[in-house]
Amino acid sequence: MANAVLVRKLEGVSPTRQRWMGVVEIGMAVLILIFFTLKVQPGSTSTFNMTPGGITRGVAGDWVVPALGTLIFLTVVAFLLGVYQFVRGFGKWTNGVLGIIVAFFVFGFLVWASAGKSLNLSGMLSAAVLLGVPIILGAFSGVISERAGVVNIAIEGLMLMAAMVGALVGSVTQSIWWGLLGAIVSSVLLALVHGVLSIKYKINQIISGTVINIFSTGMTSYLSSKFMQTYQNLNNPPIFPRIPIPLLADIPIIGPLFFNTNIFVYLTFILLIVIQVALFSTRWGLRLRSVGEHPKAADTLGINVIRTRYVAVILSGVVAGIGGAFFTLGSVGRFDEMMTAGKGFIGLAAMIFGNWTPIGAFLAGLMFGFADSVATKLSILGTGIPTQFMAMAPYLTTMIVLAGLVGRGQVPAADGEPYTKE
Amino acid sequence: MAPVLQLSGITKRFPGVLANDHIDLTLNEGEILALLGENGAGKSTLMNILYGLYQPDEGEIQVRGKKVTIHSPTDAINAGIGMVHQHFMLIPVFTVTENVMLGSESVRGGDFLDRKKAADRIREISESYKLEVNPDSYVKDLPVGVQQRVEIIKLLYREANILIFDEPTAVLTPQEADELFEIMRTLVKQGKSIIFITHKLREVLEISDRVMVIRRGAMVGSTTPEKADKQKLAEMMVGRSVHLEVEKAISTPGDVVLQVQNLVVADPKNQIAVDEVTFEVRAGEILGVAGVQGNGQTELVEAVTGLRAAVSGKIHLMGQEITNLSPRQVTELGCAHVPEDRQRDGLVLSFPVADNSVLCTYYQTPYAKGLNMQAHVILENAHRLIKDFDIRTPNAQTNVGSLSGGNQQKVIIAREFSRPIKFLVASQPTRGLDVGSIEYIHRRIVEKRDEGCAVLLVSPELDEIIELSDRIAVMYRGKVVAVVSADEANKAYLGLLMAGVSPEQAESAKTKGPRVVETTF
Ligand SMILES: Nc1ncnc2c1ncn2[C@@H]1O[C@H](COP(=O)(O)OP(=O)(O)OP(=O)(O)O)[C@@H](O)[C@H]1O
Ligand SMILES: [Mg+2]
């Protein structure tokens, strides 16, 4: 019949890629060996504190591991996995195994860095969650807009503007809620500009996004240096307090991380569920995705492509606005120039890595947050590695992940293509 | 009783073209009306007007005696009109259910999709109209024939009773086309009315109740299959007499031009699509590749033209190894390629005809001097090709995307045939073309052969293969199972080989007497 059943199938991963992965993995095992395993004193232990500082609910005891034994274990397992990958290959598990070995590397590093000392692992994780929040929100913002076919690299600019407006409005009204609302409104307005430029006037979406990023940088820098740094009462918003959730906050380890923190973390969880369900289980989401995949087909079925795209861009702005507000109203309580520091772009990387799904973007965002937090924590701990290199860690992770792990992602087919009705 | 559908005086102008010129059309209940016309005659335009994708400049549409205004597909759907487009409107990464329900979703609890309810509806429809399909499969995993069934189910799901099929058989294998006709017969039996567009005269004669012919935007006549034959239909369409048969002398093969040895090629899913294939094509001969679509022909062609890497094996062009060279290198060695999917691989739809006609040579003199494109030379070249190859376009600056399907194909043919070439790969070169154009392209291919060019012709149309080829290679599951000389070939014999019957068992079906050739139309 029409589709002949074909007889043979090549391995899921090309032989070159399989070999390369093997080499990389064996290399990482060797790095663990040279830099960590051979450098620790026999008999020393690494102590990990499992409760973040200043937290009294959900307390857990310290976790003590023998440094050398653990590192030898990590080296050997990583090496064996690498050899197997080189010789036989893990087929469709290739990426997963690479992930495990990267995790081994990171853990080995932590064990080595804290050998004979103690490291607050829980504190580091909780910092990772907080550092991850803006990345994740940025990624969610991207997911909504790109699923409808509008590339949104303006997210960095939206978040920056929202951060500033949030601080300004929050300071003037001395209300966190007005501040949050202000942040969202400013972000939505900018998103609308992107929408009009790219949907209505069909300007290249990358250019339109870049224009907005430049505008945001300039505008916020100017306003900040002209007013907010001189009149300190314009840059002194209240911040969202820590709200423990009854019962859940008392669970050891998880409680302090996720259930005894600020409202932005909770919002991120809620958005994760809402966006995931809305995109994949509702009529609204089906139509939105159809517009991002094949706008002409959607059009022939009576779906309003243009309107759907505007709605997506606006919602993308709402989410980016919340992400931006986090910088000023959710953590430090003041606005500084360029304070988003590329988080919006890393958010886009998280979106791609997460395959344009909310759950994927969430996990990727957490991972990037973790890389960030390792960098900050360990530059304090003093490992002898220059802080500049440590600060590169999150970006290096981003690059490695994008170059190595991401296979053929499921880019919405019409992502970035303006739609013209005939 | 009023007819189901009545169009009167429909007129549509595009810049430089009168696409529809006061067209009147009547469709009766339970009837299959075939719409026939040359490429660019205005058939798709008329149907797009009916479906609300274009607005007519003049004219009136009546459905069951009531005047309707159709401003958008939604209006058309509400009037009970549904259309299977010339290029499918399906979302590959959605399931069948999602594709079908999109735009008229079943929901519960506010806005939540009720996939199960929709899937049940689909199963019901597919049962009562014999449209076999699994609602849970992803469209991208389905063969074209099944995708088309999904398109039909989409219409029935919306309870359309005026069904428009715009060239539904152009993308189908002959077997799939037969299945489609079965489905169409079931549909009319259940009270649906169908407008059917095709270029294949034998299909018109087989399935339609009535035929209407459009030429250059105007309705030029109407007949019934009983009163007409292929020759007469062809003449009505083109307005002159058409030679339905190609005249061609016995070939005189020269040196080996293309040599393929133990070639293995994988498809995008990494499955072996071409499996240890060995053959050669000589100068001055046409080697036809027959086979049901999806048996490795696409990948074979892509490997030969440098578009897809070979896993192993060797390809030589005139003694020089070309395995895994880039398409440009292969092209510069004198290879011409008429690709299977003209819109994806053959043209840049948003570029004008002129630029498309130099896509392989734009960087060479005389079209470029250093980094400078010579716009006037490119334009002159285009004017010449438009004249020589009879491309129907308002002018050379028109975007190729707005030409009719057949004229898009002519742009490719013109580009590839006007270069000095030694080897021609033609994949389904007449897909979607009208009889006049098919006649023309067939003549050109034979002409190239007679000039000493080696030709590799791939087509699922057995008639076309038998008519043109000097030798025929049959592909089945990635292997060349037999190479047959043209005088031994006939439809029955090739059909058996294509279905996987071994050459020994199929032996008895070989032609022994004089050769019988049916025309492609
Ligand atoms: N969007 C458009 N803009 C400008 N001209 C167009 C457009 N669509 C079609 N045309 C022109 O209108 C004429 C009729 O085209 P149409 O697509 O209706 O032909 P057709 O009969 O369907 O041909 P085919 O059999 O090749 O599909 C052609 O000359 C074509 O170039
Ligand atoms: Mg057409």
C-alpha cells in the first residue's frame, strides 16, 4: 500500500555524534579526576547544611559525605558511562546520560569545594529558585508569544521596563500591589508596540524586539540616573514579604525551598499550571497553537489569526511584567540600571531548551538559576577560581546546553512569520 | 427545486489578470461536477471566492435559491460549503482529532477540549463514509492519501454539503486516487454535492456527472462524460487540437553519464530509504523510476542531486565522483533538477519570476559582474523564457507565488532546460499540469534526450513512465527490484513489481507482442 513499511532503521543517534558524546563524557570524568578527586585530602568530609540560613520551619539535619570516597565513585561511574557511550552508545538516552554526567560534575565540584568545610546546600538551592524565577517567567512569556507565531526577543526590555516602573510606582504609592500593576501595564504597553510593529506592519520581529530592548535600556537608564538615584524616595518601594504556606512550609528540605518564600515563587508555580493547561487542554490554547503552526489553515477554519496573535503578545507582556517586577518588588527593593542583566535572554534560552513547553521552560529555568547560584555562592566560599570565571558559569551552561543537548526542537512552524491575508 | 449552488456573473480581477470573467455555474443536488481548464484558467480563484478566501469584484452566489454573501471561510462554512485545498491545510504536529475539531471544537466545563467526544464523532463519520483513519495519530505521520481523508472529514464534521475538491488527485498515487473516487461516490449517495477539479481527463470521464470547462477566466462550455472523450475535452480546454501522444524515436544510448553503486540513503527519520541501489543512465536515454510513492524515490533523487547525504555507496557523474558534493557543485557539473515539491524545493515563492529563473546561475556571468547583479540581463533572460516556454504571467516581475500551479512548474522547467545540461533529474515533472503543458513538457524531455542528455525520470504515474522511458527501474522498499526495457513493460507487469511480486513470478505479465501505450491524460 501507499506507505511501505521500511525494513531497516539506523540508530537514533548518528555514529559521529555518539562517538563525540563519548569523548566529551570521558573527558568530563577525567576532569573530575584531575581537578577534584586527586585534589582532596583523604579522610576529609564535606558537610552540606540542609536548611537555609534564618529559617526555622522545616529544619533538616546536616548531610555529611566522605569527600574522597564520593569523588572516586563519581569519577568511576562517569568514566564507565562515557566508555559505554563511546563504544555502544545509549541511543535515545544519550542526552539523559549527558545530563547525569554534567550533574556529577557539578556535584563533584561542590564536594571538592566544601571538603573539610561546610556548605549551605539548601541555601544555595533556595537562591537557585529565586534566581530562576525571572528566567522562568521570561521563558513563559516567550512560550505564550512564540506558540502563536510571534518571536519575542523583547522580553529582556519588557522586564527591565517593568522593573523600573514597578519600583517607581511602588515608591510613589508605597503599595506593592500598585507597583506590580504598574510594572505589568508598562510591560504590556511595550509588548503592544512589538505586536503592532510585527503583526500589523510585518516588520522583522527580531528587529522590532531589538528596537524595544534598546529603547528600554536607554529609557530606564536615563530615568534612573536622572531621577531615581537623585531622589531616593522615588526608588524605595516596599517589597513582597515571605509568606509561609501552612503545613507545606514545615516539610524538611522542600518546605523552605518552595513553600516558605515570596509570592513570586508561588505565582510562578500557578502560572506553570495555568499556562500548561491553557495551551494544551483548552480551545483557546488549541487555536493559539494553530496560529503559530499554520496560520493559513487556521484562517480557513474561521480563526482570527491577527487577533489571536495580539492576545498572545499582550499576555506575554503580562507575564514578562510580573518577571520584571520581581527584580525590584520581589527581591532587592530598589531599581538599578541594567538590573535584569540578560535574564530575559537566558529565559529565551530556557524556552528553547524546554522545547516551547511551560514545564520544560520551568525545569530549564531552574537549572540556569542553579548554575547562577553555584557561581555566586562559591565565589564567596573561596575556591581559588577567579570570580569572573564563576560568573560565566550560567552563560557557559546556557551555551553548552544549547549546542550539545538540544536536538531538533519543536519550534512552532510559523514562528516569526508575519501573516498576510490574501 | 432550486439547484444547491448557483453562481452568476462572478468576476475577479488581479493586477494584470482577469482571473474570472462573468462565470455562471450551477451545481445540482447529489451531483459530481468536474471543472476543467488549463493552468491559470481561474479554477482555484473561483473556488476560493466560493469559500470566502477572495472577494469577487462582481457577481452573486445563491445557495438553495437564497442569495448569500460570503466574506470569510466562516460564512462559507455556515452556508454548508467546505473545501479541500490544492495545498492541504493541516497542522502536522496536531493529531487528527485536533485538526478536525479546530475552529469547531467540542468543549466542556467552559473552554476545556473534549477530545474524546470529537474523536467519537470522527469515528462515526469515518465509519459511515468509509474514511478509514485513526483519530489519535499525528498528521505528520500519515501518508498523503490519509491526510486527504482527514481534510474530507474536516468538511463532514462541519456538516458541509457542498464539497469542493481542488485537484485532490494531484498528490495521490493511482491507488489512492481510486480510493478517493470510492469515497466521492459514497458521499454523493448520501446527498452531498461535489465540485471536482482535475487535469486528468480520464478521471473526469470516470467520476463526473457533468463537466464545465473554463478557458482564460471564462466559461467556454459544458458537456457530459457520455458525450465527450479525452480528445474532445482536451480541445475544449486548450482551444486547439492536442496531440495526446508523444512521438519519439528509438533511443541511441551513448556513454554512461550517471553511475550509482551500492547507494544507501537514510530518510529524515533515520530509516534506510534507499538500500544498496545500483544502476546507470546513459547519454541519450530516459531511465524511468517506477514505484509506489514512499519507496525511496524521493531520497534517491535527493542523494543524486546533492540535497541529502548518502550513508554509503558511490555516485559518479560523467566519471567524476559526486557522492556528497553540494547541490551547487553537482549543478555546475551539468545536472538539472525538477524537484518533486516545486513550492518547497524548486522556487522562492516571494521572488519574482525573473529572479527565480536564474536561481542556479545568478552568480555567474552574464547575470552577475563581481558582486553586482545585472538586473537588465536577468530581466531579458526572463522575457525570453516567458516567451519560449509560454509561461502565463502578467510580467517578469510578478512573484512566482501568485502564478497558477502549472505556470510555477513551467518557470522551473524553463530555468533548468535553458542551461547547457548533460543530466536531467525530473521528479513528477507534470504533477498538476494541464494537458497542453504535459504535452509540451513531455516533448521537451524527449528533445533533451535526443540532444544527448541523460534523463532520470521519477513518477508514480505509470502511464507517464511507460510513455517516456527507454528503460524502467522499479523500486520497492528502497531496492531496485528490476530494470525492464520499455518494450517489455506494461501497466500490469510493472504494477506487480511495484507491489513487491518477484520478477520471476511476474514474468507472465510481461509484454511480448507490440508495445501498447496509453496516454498520461
Ligand atoms: N493572489 C493572486 N494575485 C495575483 N494573481 C493571482 C493570484 N491568484 C491567482 N492569480 C492569477 O489568476 C489566474 C488564475 O489562477 P488560478 O490559480 O485560479 O488558476 P487555476 O485554474 O487554479 O490553475 P492551476 O490548474 O494551475 O491550479 C492566474 O493567471 C494567476 O496568475
Ligand atoms: Mg489551481
